[in-house]
Amino acid sequence: MMRHLKVLAIYYRAAFLSQMEYRANFASSFFLSLMWPLWVMSLLWVFFYHSPDLGGWSFNEAMLVIGLYDIFIGLQETILAPNIVQVTEHIQKGTLDFVLLKPANGQVLATITACNLMRLTDVIVGFGLIGAGLYRMGRVPTLMQFSTFAVMIPAGMITVYSIWLMLTTLAFWFVRVENFGEVFYAFYETGRFPVTIYNRWLRLVLTYIVPIAFLTTFPAATLLGKLSLYFVLASIVIAGVLFYASSRFWNYAIRFYSSASS
């Protein structure tokens, strides 16, 4: 484990040094990361101008959901999106050999070594919105609530990673997999607001089929003391099951890979 973390640190340091050569691009990325949540917040203001609550959530509570939406969008664009492009190109060009033959786990090297560190600003802004929402409510979560929140964030990231890995693995059979990613993005857009605003059937889909609720609504609910321990445990189970399934699917798909030399 530590060996792989050291390898990732080398990759990310190289990416950071490379991307900081273009400081104007970094500044513009940071500016856009600030503007996007402001745009979403303006939509919230419109909603709350006509209604006192949004699916049972107040304005300040909904800020936490938007913050979590920003955090996971930032993590996706920082790590997952660059690797999807990279893996797809490797498979199509038959150059995945250069990754698989290295003395480290091929799945790790293929799926999380590329990164766009400029999008980490979205993560910072997301945590800022969560802090602002809690401050406006005058609420200080308990140690247990912070602990469950700290558990659900990495569990949610593993869930997203596993879904993206399964979608990317389809590149072993399909020429273009970007459209599959767009479908997931369409579902993820629903996580911008509390899942309670949707009808019963859509809530079930967003909770148990495409578990978007475990990424935004439920972690926010833990900080507000609105979530039972059942959903916290469910987030861990879902993350573990999806990670296992995605890893097995990746190892199975490699059997169908044809390199440029074969």
C-alpha cells in the first residue's frame, strides 16, 4: 500500500510541476471554480424566493449539499476524468502494455496516475460552502457527526471511482466510452440538490441503483444529525461491493486486450 502511495506521489508531483508552468491557466481555472457554485447558489435563491424550503431543507442546509456536489465534481475532474481519456487511448492504440508491464498494480497505474490538479480548487470551494452553511446556521456538528462525515467522503469517492472504472473498462469492447460517462454525469447532476425534492421512485433509483444520494445528500445529512447509522454503514458496503466488482471486471476485460505488437 505504502509503495503505491509513493508511486502516486511521484506522478502527482510531476503533474503539479508541469501544470504550474501555465499559471494563467491555473488562475482562470480557480476563477471558474468560484463562479460555478455562485451560479448554482443563484438558482437556490430563486427557489427559496418562492418557497420556504426545498424538499424539507432550508437554504443554509442546501448549501451543504451544493458543497458536497462541488467536492465530488472536483475529485472526478482532478483524478478520474484525465485517466478515462488516458486509458481509452492506451486501449485503442494498443499501448497499454507500457502500463501493465511496470512493476506495480496495473489497475492503479492505469486508472489514477493522471491528474489535473487545477480542479482541486473545486474541492476547496466545496468545503468552503459547507463551512459557510454551518456557520450561517450557527451549528457545530458533534464528534460522531464529523466522524461519520469523514467516513462517507472516502466511501463516496470509492463508489464514484468504481462506477467510472466499470464504464472505462467497456473501452476493451467499445470504440467510444465517453457517452457512457455522459450518462453518469446526467445522473450526478441530480445530486446538486437534496434527493428529497424528487418523487419516490426517482429517490429509490438515486439511492440504491445509481447511489448519488450517498455522495451529496446523505453526507450533508450526517452533519445536520438527520441521518441514521444504517445509511452510513450502507455507504461503506456499497463502496466495498462496487470496488470489488469493478476490479474483477477490469481483470476480466484485460483478457480481451490486444496490444500493438500482438
